[in-house]
Amino acid sequence: MRRGIAAVGRTLITLGLLILLFVAYQLWGTGIITARAQDDLADDFARQQQAYEASLSTTTTLPKTATSGPTTTAAELTRPAPPIPEEGTAGGHIKIEKIGVDWDFVEGTDRADLRKGPGHYPETPMPGTLGNAAIAGHRTTYGAPFNRVDELAPGDKIVVTTVAGKFTYEMTQQLIVRPKETQVVANTPDAQLTLTSCHPKYSASRRIVIKATLVPNESAKPVKPRPPRKPSASNEPNEQLVASDGLSGEHRSAVPALRWGILVVVVGGLWWWAFRRWRHPIVWILGVIPFLIVLFPFYVFLEQALPAGY
């Protein structure tokens, strides 16, 4: 009887430790993945900037006509709107000094996109163009780029850089809405910026929304937006635009999570058996290394399979 109770107790303690490790992975381990992705986004954004500048320099002059005046150079023309980035690639850079935000953002808000950093909603205009540009970001996982957005107050500056230039927005309003209250990302005739994230922290029951307007004298001239890659079926924002910002579990990750989970049980069982037979610190150390090696990918796939939300 005592052995059975002791076995149950050890099992519960082990499960508790594994759960605590999984929580630690979500809060800090996911940041490792995001940090590597940020390096790739920075390189991608630099390439996009070079390509855009090169495309402008290819137009040197306009042909003269009999009635025209002096030739107009391309530099004197209004810079055209840059191409919309492909989903999953760099969209630009967002900086909010007050709350320590200094991130490259990605085009797209799917689960895989938000692992890389803040994500621009493809259904909305790009920042720096006329209209309501919207960017989503996590508050507690994957580097927590928008962890402190609730500290923003009217008048705080948000600086967004795209290949079209640097644009400064001024925070005007903070809202707390339900996930399907999509009016917060509806388009506007003037240049605005909307930031969305989960609220409260460690929960996905609500969304915190930061609204900001462009400061013209501190920004490059906004350009007319190109049609988004994912236009809504109507003028109204997509019903799931805010609700589905990378918060649903990935079903394709369930099978790999199960396979790695079985491997974790096997390796853990062998480790336990070896340590029971040879009770020596070296045996424990030699067992913990392969156990952690198989535990990490299990956590990666498990986190992807479960609904996110923060």
C-alpha cells in the first residue's frame, strides 16, 4: 500500500515538474525561436529596402515633349507605393521607446507568423499608407513584443519604418474589446495605426487595442495604398480578423507532438530504470541530457498543437 502511494506521489511530482517546465518554455523558451527569426527578418527587410531604392533609381528622367518644361527627375516625383511583402517575410520595423519595443514585424498574423514577432494584418493597408494599418503581437510568449502596450497613453509616439520611409504615429486611444469586435481594424480615410494584443496577460478572452494617428511633420509623406493581398469580401472587416490572429492550435502538429511524447516517456523510463539500478550522480547526469534533448521538440510541437492565446 505504502509503495503504491509513494509511486503515485512520485508520478504526480514528475508531472508537476514537467508542467512547470512547459510553462517556462512557453514564457521564455519561445523567445529563443523568435530571436532567431528576428535576425532573419532584419536581413530580409534590408534586402527589401535595397531592392526598392534600386527600383526607384532605374527611372532617371522623363522624356521631353514639345510643350513640356525642363525634364523632371524621378527624385522629384512622388515615390510610388512599394510592393506589398509576401506573407511570412519582413514588413518593416516598429519602435516604441516608452515601453521598450524595438522589433521587426512580419507580414501576416498566422500562428507561424507571430512566432517571428509582431505581424501586420494582410487585410489592412501597410503602415505609411493612407488607411488603418493594423499590427498584432503577443504579450507573454514568443518574446512578448507587446507585453507593456497597456502602459501607453495619449501622446506617446510609435515609429514605424517600412521601405517607403519612417512614419511617426501618436497614440490617441486604448480600447478593450472582444475578439470578434472587428470594427477596430476597419479602414479609415486618413493614415492611422492600430495595435492589437491579448488581454489580460496570460489570457485570450479579450483584446487590448491601441489606436494612433500619423504625425505628418514627423513622417515621410504617406502614399496611396496598394490593394491588400487578402482583401475582405466586402468593405466590412473580416469577421475573424481579430479573433483568429494566430491563436488557434495547429492540428498538423498533434501527430509529431504525440510521437515525441512517446519518445519522452521511453527515454524517461530508461533513465529512471538505470538510476534505480545504479544510484550514482553520473548516471543521473547521463540520463538527464538525452531526456532534455527529446523533451524540447516535444514542447515545441505541443505548444503549436495547443490553442495559443497570449
